[in-house]
Amino acid sequence: MKQLYLKYKGHYKDNFSLAYPVVISQLGHTLVALSDSIIIGHTGKVPLAAVSLGNGLFSVFMVAGIGMSYGLTPLIAQENGRGNKGAIGHLLSHSLIINMVVGILLSAVIYVGSSHLSFLHQEGDVGDQARPFLRYLGFSFIPLMLFLSFKQFAEGLGFTRQAMNISIVGNLLNIAIGITLVYGLFGMPKMGVIGVGIATFTDRLIMGITMAFYVLRAPRFKPYLQSFGFRNLKAAAIKKILGIGTPVAMQYLFEVSAFSGAAVMVGWMGAAELAAHQIALSLAAMTYMMASGISAAAGIKSGNNFGKKNFGELRLSAIASYHMVLLLMGGAALLFTLGNHLLPSFYIQDPQVILIASRLLIIAAFFQLFDGMQVVGLGILRGLGDVRVPTVITLLAYWVLGIPLGYFLGITLGYGVEGVWWALLLGLLTASVLLFVRFHIKTKKLSAQQYINEDEDTASYLRKSISSKE
């Protein structure tokens, strides 16, 4: 064990320094939904179920936006590894346009879709309260994409702390405004579910403006922003970013939409089941976003080493990221197991909901390791520019296997919400194994090719030396 630690010690340190701000920043996205659930949960199970439905549906769009913004990060990391500063600002310009167009379009889709929640066959009161909440979440999508554009640019260059600081302040602001509006403090009217929607929109608007201001004004970024502007836009650059961002968005979409699809199935079982599902899912999503922070850092390191053609270091750094996420998610699994009855009580005092949620947390504990492995695998491969095959893997794992099996176990065989969650666990297991195999094959080939090239360079040097002596 000591030899293993010494082998990867330097990579653990480098990866941790890069990862922990990203972990906290990524966690901020989930903490918004988590704080919304805790704030509203004490007002009753119907408002909690409404927030569950709204956040579950919005999360599908949010992760698609996050995935699209990730199209910039590996390209920035690769160009930085090559020392090509001139291309970096040019990439940011194109990515910003793509992300803002995506934000506006998806915001409009959410607004229109919120009028048709009846098609999901939820309980009447749940749908009525979820509708205005979902609309405010939709409005928040545009400033969220602004924040992500500049966040991914900074993180691609290895500057990860400022986004973390902004996320922390933003979450504290969201909690303060949410409590004030939900419970009618300081003379404000009691707004209930609408209050947490307004708080979330305000939080994301301030975060987006602050992140953009920081990147555009900070002296450290000036050398990289010389080519930033919108006069010399090129279709090839947009295509390049979309070539990574679109598959990554689909990867996130397949996974999160599977859990959202599961929420719809659980909603057919009743408000108590849906509320319990939201509690367990919000806790699992929190650890997932922490793991995705390690994944993002792994992708940055992989892209940087790929740009330098330092494939041996790339593989060592990637394996160190796997070790880190297994340690993190192992701790989360232990926490879920030991606190399966206590944790749900922070959300709600309904005994029926707590009992169901406690059972789901045991299942969530089982899939923590697989969830962490699959998201880190995706990050590493994204850094290499390998996004198409991983996209197919996520589609197969979640929508060909997970969701159909969830319907069969939960609805057809009558195992209820627990049957749905066991099926999702199997999907995560499948994805984690296939993505690790893909990573192993890809990096082994790159390392082998590097050694071949080095041998050829050595042989060429020797031939030239001999010829010069002759």
C-alpha cells in the first residue's frame, strides 16, 4: 500500500489542488436543489413533491447545459498544453455564443413545457405547485449558462478557486432569500414553493454576472484573451466545440434523464414515494456532483497531458483520480448506511416518507462506488477528446438497461420504488465497467505509441551521429 501511495503521491497532490475547488463549485449546483428541498420540506409533503418534480425535470436541462459547456474545457486544456495562447480566447468567444443560444432555447422549452405537466399524471396539487416553480428555474437557465461559459474557460486553464468562491456565496444567498420568501420573514408575504424559485433565479443571475466580470477583468487572463471577440467567428471552431460539447451533453442527459424518468414512475406510486425518492436522490446527487468535480479535474489534467503528448503521465494522473473518487464515494456509502434514518429527517418529519427514504439510501450506498467510477471515466476520456463511444455506453446503460428494468421490477413485478432503484444501480455498474475498459485500452495504446516514437527518435539520433562521424 505504501509503494502504491508513493507511486501516485505527486499526482494525488496535483489532482487534489485542482479538484477540490471544482468539487465545491460543482456541489453548488446540487446544493441549490438540496437547500430548496430542505427549506420547503417542513411545509409539507405536497410542496416537497412539487419541488422534487420541478428540480427533477429541470435537472435534465441543467446537465445538458453543463455538458455543452464542457465542450470548451478539454480544448482549452489541450491548447494550453501546447502553449498556444492565441487560440484560447478565440475558443471562448465561440463557446459563449453556443452556450447563450442553448440557454435561451432551453429556457423557452422549459416555459412552454411547464404548461403541460398534466401529461406526467402526477397528483393534481403537486403539478399545480410545480408549474410556477419550474418556470422560475427556466428563467435561471440563461444566467446559469453565462456562469458556466466563463467557469469552464477558467478551469480549463487550471484556475478553479474563483468559481468555487462565487458558488459558496451564491448558495448562501439562495438559502437566505429562500427562507425569507417561503416563510414570509421581514414583512414579506409567504410565497411557499414560488419563493424558492425566485431565490434560485436571483442566485444564478448574480453568479453569472460576477463570474463574467472576474474573467474579463482579471490580469491573469489577459494573455489568453487577446483573441477574444465576435468579429472573426468561424464555423470550424463552432463545429469543434459542438463536436465535444454535444456528446458530453448527451452523456449527462442520458444518465440524469434516467433518474428523472424514474421520478415520473415513482410519482405514479404516490406523493410519499415521490418525496422519499427526492430525498434519497438529492443526497446521492450531492455526492455525484462532488465526484463530477474530480472528473472535471481529471479531464483538465488529461487534456493538458494529451496536448503535451505526455501519455505516461496522463495514465498515472488518471489512475490517481480513480483512487481519489473511490475514497470519496466509499466514505459517502458509509455515511448513507449509518445515517439512513437520520438524514431523511432533516428534510421532513413524515414517518412514512422517512421509512421509504431510509430504504432507498441503503441502495444508494451500494451504487456510490459505481457512480464515482463512471463519472471519472467520462471525464478522463473527455480530456482525450474521446466522447462518441462513451455516449453510446451511457445510452445503453441507462435507457436500454436501467429504465426498462426499473419499470419491470418496480411496476410490473410490484417491487415499487426500491425495484426502480435496484435497476438504476445495475445501469451504473454497467457504465462504470465499460468506461474503465475503454480508458484502459485507450491509454495503453497511447503509452505504447509514445515509447515507439521515443525509440524511433533515439534510433534516428544514433544514425545521424554515426553518419556524422563517418
